Amino acid sequence: MPAVSQPTTTLGYALFATRWLQAPLYFGLVAAQGVYVYKFFNELWNLILRCVTGQANETYVMLAVLKLVDVVMIANLLIMVIVGGYETFVSRIGLQGHRDQPEWLSHVNSNVLKVKLATAIVGISSVHLLQMFVDVHHTSQHSLLWGTVIHMAFIASAAILAYMSGPMAEHGDRPHKGHGQGVGLAGEAAGAAVSSVPAEFALTVAAPPAVRAAAPVPAQAATAPYDSHDGYGSYETGAEARIRDAGFPARKLLEEFDEEHPRGFDRETVARLGKLDFVAARRNVVFVGPPGTGKTHLAVGVGIRACQSGHQVLFATAARWAARLTAARAEGRLADELAALDAHPLLIVDEVGYTPFDADTAHLFFQLVAHRYERGSLIVTTDRPLGRWDEVFGGAAPALVDRLAHHAEIVRLEGDSYRMRRATSAWAE
């Protein structure tokens, strides 16, 4: 990857910072929301007064109620624009773990937002048209005709927008799919030491719900790497795009973890990690245990849940991280590379301990951990306790472990290899 010149980088950051000019606009919409609240209660008070004094007939009550519904729907539209627009175009709203987090917030993007707005406008138009038909004796045929035509135009435009958003998203993702691999692991060596995938990467691709119900799959059975374009829809949601770009070796969910296999691990801690509070607090997680006890499964499961909650995640083995950092240093852009990783609130380093590193590489890992310290979260899986990391990182181990473990949850898994158990069972049969 060629280095970007300083003026170009500065200009890009400056242009990107102008997105904050939109923030006052969203606060203005909040004020408009207050206006609609006043209008709602004003209409409601007038309706109550007329009903109490006997001045309200059935038609008036129906029209008044429709006005209230209209005000509520417009207020809902405002909330969607305020929250969804701010999330998409200004800055991520950190609501992970909040019990009232909207279902759509984790995968909001410009296409989704436009479709939601279009359908909301159709709903509001439907209420307006219904008001006209309820009060048909006081509505001219000209108004009815044009009201119907305009409503049908809203429906047609919403349908076209919904249809186009799929192909547009898919077309936009095609080049990005290959690009994501380049950004995620640019400059990797293709040698066996980097590209070889140990057995703990053999995880199960999550099948669609109907398939999973019909044929349950063991929690760590071997299968092919995860591909987000395997029949789950014509285009990806924001969450699915984040999952794909993270570079997970397979799709594994926390719910699929075989809790009966390890002889011992802290279930409460794992459940707490699933709430992702550690990401918001910029804390770390270290899964420690022998091969085959499910460390990678848990790391991937937490990472996928983070993607679904709106976080950018990047996954790679320790060997691949070494290749990436080494390439960045060789090109004189190590500082820029570490700064670019700040865009990912969660990084996952898998398989620490399988291969010892030389002093230079160990120092690169120290720089990564030191840069992330209290700035972003790390998940590390390792087959040996932190006290033995000098076998992997040599003299850099004490300082590296000190920063990694200071704000960290250490989850120890004990037991035999899940894969060896299955192989032994198959051989016995």
C-alpha cells in the first residue's frame, strides 16, 4: 500500500470533520419534535373538551384521532431521521448493551435509512388520504383525485427505492469485498508460517435457522470458512458487512458454544463479555487454555456480537498480525498503521504462543498493545499462561503483559481437545 502524503491526509481529515456541521441540524429536529409534542396534546385537549361538551360527532372524533395518529407518525419519522441520520452521517451512538437500543440501530446505513423513511412517508400519506375519505362530503373531487395520485406516487417511489437499494448495496460491496481483505491483512506473506490455519480454526458455519433446527451441528465441528454471500439475502446489512470485513475464519456464535465440553471455565464471565461492556470500557480479554478447548470459538462469537452491535472488528492470527506490522514498518508507515487501527474498537489476536517471535517482531507486538492501551480493546487467545509469555516474546514479555493484563478479563479453559475427542470416538466406532 503506497504511503499517503501528509497534505492529502490532513485535507481528508479536515473534510471528514465537516460532518459535525450536521450535528446542529439534528438538534434542530429535536426542537421540531418538541413542537409536535405540543401539537399532539393541544389536539388531544380540544378533542376531550368537545366530547365532554357534546359538540363532537362521530366524524369529528374520527378525524381528530387520525390527526393524533398523523402527529405521532411524523414524530416517529423525526426520531428515525434524528437517530439514524446522526448514526450514519455524523458519529456512532454508543448504546451497546442498553436495554432500549433500537433493533435497527446496529445495522443502520444510508440505504436502510432511505427505505425506512420512504415507507414512513407512505404511512403518513395513507393517514392523510384516509382523513380525506372520512371527510369526503367536505372534500372536493379534485382534492381526492390528486391526493390518491400523490399517494400512489409515494408507494411507487418507495417500492423502486427498496428494489434499487439491494442491487446498489450488492454492487458497492463487490469491489469492497476484495478490498476488505487487502486492508485487513495487507502485505501478508503467503508462506506456510503465515497462511497455515491450525485445527482450532475449524469452526462451524452458521446455517440458516431452518437448517440448524433440522440438523444441529456440534459447536466446534470442522467446516469451510464463513462467507456472508451464502444465501442469506441479496445484499448485506451493515452488521453482515462488518462481520465479513472482520476477517473471521468461520461464523460461530456464542450461543453455539458447547459448554459441556471444557472441564472448567467461567460461564458468568463469558456471559458478561457477551454484553460487550468491555468494548465500551476499552478493556481487554484473554482466553487461555490448551488447544481445542474453544478459545477461538469464544473469540469469534464475541467478535460477531460486537459487529452486530455496530462495532468495527478485525480478526487475525498472531502470525498474520506479525506479517502486517512487519510490512508496515518496512514501508515506514507503522505509526499510521497503528493509528488506522483505532477505527476498530476491537482487535482479535488468535493463536499467541504457537510460534515464538524474534526480538523485532516481539517489539512490534509490544507497540500494538501499548498503542491500544486504554484506547481500544483486544481479545487474545493463547495456549499458555501469561507468566510463560517470555517463551513467545522474550524480553518484551513483561512490559507487554503488564499493559495487556492491567485492564483485562482472563478466562481460563480447561479440558481435552474437542477435535481429538471426536477423532477418538470415530476411531473407536
